[in-house]
Amino acid sequence: MTTRPAPRPTDDSAVYWDAVARHELVAQRCNACGKLRHPPRPMCPQCHSLEWHEQRLAGTGTLYSYAVLHHPRSPLFDFPVLAALVDLDEGVRVMTNLVAVEAAGIRIGMRLTVGFEATSDGGTVPVFRPALHRDAPA
């Protein structure tokens, strides 16, 4: 049984979570200056425009940083929790969990690819796993 809690979308983040429900990653691209931004927000931090469009992302990137969390324990997660910051290939950074890897096998700069896991309410969250060698850039 899945116990992972579901995200709580806001008016600003709903576009992101709607895409995740479709097993896609997206970010906002400013219509005025073209800057890609994540997390979602109402105004471009570069030019202050309120106009943007949804840009689909490839779901591949590199590990920027991580933490192996042992405490505080929650029955909603399997421990240790592998919390990570991933630099996506398009230039935005996401906070996520690492899966399909042991803590000892994690390396800063390792190539990662997105996957999606169910939440307790039938929703979905993105997680990242090590990319297969053939997926790594040349």
C-alpha cells in the first residue's frame, strides 16, 4: 500500500502538478524574455512579466546535491529518505527524491532520469533514478 503523502497544489503550482499527473515534467517559460523558471510563480523574476506558457521538460539531468535523511521518522515514508536537488538539462533545478539507488552509490554529478510514483490518494509525484549509461550525454 502506498503511504507517500500527496502534494498540495496552489494556484501557482497547479500547472506543474497537473503535468505530473500525466507523467510529464513542465516548467514555466516567460513569454516576454524567454526565461525558464521553476518552481512555478505568477511573475517572471527576470523581467516581471505575468505572461508565460508551459514548457515540457525531458526529465533528465544531473545530481546537484543530496541528503540522506534518517530522522525524524514518519510512517508515510520508507527510510532513509534520499532527498535531492537535480539540475535538469533545460537549466532549472527541482527538489525530489532519489529511488533505485543505495545511499552509498550516490555521486554528485551522476546522470538521472525522472520516474513517477503513486501517492496515498492516487496522485503522483516525480522521483529520479540513475540514468542508464546509454542515456548519458556524449
